[in-house]
Amino acid sequence: MGKYIGNRILPLGTQFIVMRQVWPSFVSQWRHSAVISTGPLQPTDMSPVYQVQIMYRLGERPEVVVVSPQLRDRPGQPIPHVYPGKRLCLYLPRANEWTPAMPIAKTIVPWACDWLYFYEIWHATGEWLADGVHPREKHKKKRRRHRPTRAVTETRRESHS
Amino acid sequence: MLIFESRPAFIDEILHKTAADLQITETQHKKAEGRYHSIGDVLGGNGSILAAFNPLISPQGSLLLGTTLRPDGRREYDLDLLCCLAIDFRKIQRPSMLLEWTESVLGSHGTYETMVERKRFSRCVRVRYHDEFHLDIVPCCPDGGNGAIWLPDRDSEEWRPGNPKSFAEWFQIRARVTMLEVMAKAAIEPLPGYEPADRKLPLQRVVQLLKRWRDVIFRDEPDAAPSSIVITTLAALHYSGQSSVYDAMSQVLASIIAALPKSGRLQVLNPVDAREDLSESWGTSQAAYRKFATRVIKLDEQWRALCEINGQDQISERIAQLFDSASPALVLKAQAAAVNRMKQSSTLRVRPSGRLAVATTGTILDPPGRHFGGKVHR
């Protein structure tokens, strides 16, 4: 996933400690260069208890998946606002809506709860009703490095010879 | 506590909204009142052959009980009105004459001549207001006092006894709880900008929802469908004072099922006149009765499942299917809009248990785009 280039990055240890303080129902593990936290979110009294896992490597984008229950598409409509592998899309990366200076416990986790609330609403209505600007579909496509066309390559060879 | 913090409150809101979206509106109600008073004026006015009998028009049926429901597949309501004529029924040669006189007065009046339905109904004269409602005027004669009446039946040329006023009083008593009690028990904080569905008494809602369920499940077999009076009476007989619609319906269904006899059929007698078997059509059609019995058992299972299934979407979809209604999704959309408003004003938090709440403890849910601890920058 993407890396952030910036001055402020909360140490992994801080992320770990804050997670444990704010979300005691989450089990957080600090392994090598990553903190993995798994725990329950249940946005409403009617919702199932979702087990959510957040994997964070220092300086990279946190990856959030719903371990259970399995997220389901609607007939003819795939789940919106997910990256490949059903990783939740919780914010606009290019707008720096989340940076490694922010505690995951106070941003990513509540945003995941919010996402789950609106996921249920989407299931019933077919509309994603969460407020705000959302990444467009193009973020789901693989990034391709620009490769010059064959013709251009040959022209360059000719000009160099 | 917010509505989505309580499953019972959430379900009840959807049930109220589903029924409210199918019932006559305040405006339409007032319009109907104005119109039937006008009809009363014509029937009792100069030149009317009925004027000498002081015709008095009053609502009956679902309009009187507050359980109106738009008929399946139509935009127009059927509203029942009684037109009481101060004449001894024994002095009338044939019962059908009362209906003929009513048709004659309305049919010869400039305003109503094109609105009176040409088709002849057995017990009423229908006046149509396109795209709004039909007013079914049922002429009758008093039978002593206390609201007892004689109703003419054109098809059988017989007089049938009735007492809609007593029935309505009985229904009101059976409704048990008052609106004050219902509202007091709710104790739910309002969502900003979200207008909750208007409240009726739980028994009224149960009747509306059961009638709707009947319309949906017997859609292809309208002749086998139990009548509204049977449904209304069964609901009122078996209700025992619950203050939520969900609990009221649970009670009514469980109690009806417990009353289903092992052999023979359920008999639904008029609670204010035991001589009248409101369910006599089940006596002539065993198949219709069996369909009702099987389907009400199935409804009970589906109803109890609402307590167990998880997900706002699952609950709302089940209710939408039971009543063939788009209202549950509308409730969710409106609540979602309120949640967005709360996020924008930083009033929503996530509790340590992982629940959304309006609280003073827990983690604030600020939407992305708000600098952590700073101002919104988009």
C-alpha cells in the first residue's frame, strides 16, 4: 500500500498503546514492524457483531478488513468503497485525510464503525449514503506504469544511432 | 438513547411508518368529512324524498376505528359511511327501496349524478372521487336506541341487524392503552431533522398491518381472503394491552394460533351481537379457512424471527417483504441522513463497545477530511 512522506509519524509503540487504551475490547499485537488489532464493532443494536482487523505498518496506509460475518454483495451490485481483498476504503488517501501522525484508534476505528453502519444501509437501499467525498472507482483499478509505445521506442533508437 | 441503539424502537418505527404510509392522510380525512357532510345536506335538503327522515351521515368501519388502509394495487381508499334515516324499517315494503331512494336523490343532483357508481352494490351506494376515495353510503334504520340499526341487503331482500357504534366502543376499550402511555414508554431521543412516523395506538397499527399482510398474501386469491371485519375483530379479541406495535402483533398472532381448534374452524362472532358469525364464509369454504390458518402460523414464525435476525438491512427487508412496502428503506435513508448531520456536528461517538451513540464518553466520530483536532479543510 502507499507510503507517506512526511515529518510526523507516530511511533508504532504509540499506536499500539493508544489502541489498547481506547479499544480494550480489541486484541492488539505488535509484531516486527506492524501492529495488528482485531476486535468487535457493532454500529447499532440491530447489527451483528462485526470482527474487524486493522493491520498497520509504520508509515503505510492501515489495512482494514471485516473478518466476520462475511461482507456480501447485493444482487448485481458489488460492495462499494472497498479495495481489492475487501479492504475497507475509509478515507481519501490523496487528500491526506489520514496520515501516520494520527492515532488509528481515534480515526480508523470510528470510521470503520461508520462504514459498517452505512454498509447495512446500502444493503437495504442500494445507495451509499455516507457523507463526504469518496474515492472514485478508478482507485480499484491496478496502477499501470506508463510504457512508451513500440513506435516511440524505435524512433528514439534511430535518433540515438 | 437514539433509535438505532434500540432494536425494539427501530422495529416499531419501521412498523409505524409502513402502516402510516398506507393510511388516509389528515388532509384526505378532512376532505372526506367535508364531502360526506355535503352529501348529507343533499340527502336531507329541499326536494329530497328522504328529507322527511332526517338523514344523518356518520363514518363507520375503518374510518371510525382509525384503521384505514389503501386497498392493494389502487390509489383510492374505500371509506364507509352510515346514513341513518328516522323511519321504522317495518314500514318499508322492500329493503332495497332504501338503497334505491338514496341512489335516486344523488343521481338526480347536478353534482353527484356522474359520481354515483352505476354498479349496484348489495348494501351501499358508492360515490366516486377519482384518485382519492370512494364514499360507500350505507342507508339504515334505527332499531330502538343505543346505536342498533337495521341494514338493507339488496341481494337477499332482507334486513340485517347491526351496531357499528357499539362495535367501535368495544374496539376502543380493547385498545386498552392510551396514547400518553405509548409515548411515555418510547423514551427515544429524536434524531436531528428526522421526522418520526406519526403514532397510532398499537391495536390500530396491528389491524392495519394485518389487513395489509392479508392483501399481499391473498393477492392472487381475493375471494379466499378473510374480510376486514374478521381481521379487526380477531386482532382486538386477542390483543392484551402491549404498548409497542411489535409486541402487540406478537401477542395477537400467538393468541390466534393458540385459539385455532384442532378440528373444525375458528368462529369469529360479532362481539356486540353473538348471533352474527362474522366468519361465516369460512363455514362455506374450508379451503379458505385452511389457507388462513396455515398462513397465519407462517406469519407468526416470520414475526418472531425479526427479534433474532441481525442487520438493519435484514430486518428492514423482511418487513418490506411481509407488507410489500418501500417504507422500511425510506426510514433507513432518513435515519442515515440524520447520522450524517450528527457526524458533521461532532455529536456522534463510538463507545468502547463499538456502538454508535450520542454520549459524553467514547471516541468522537468525525468524518474524514476533518484534521484531527483541527478544522474541516474540505
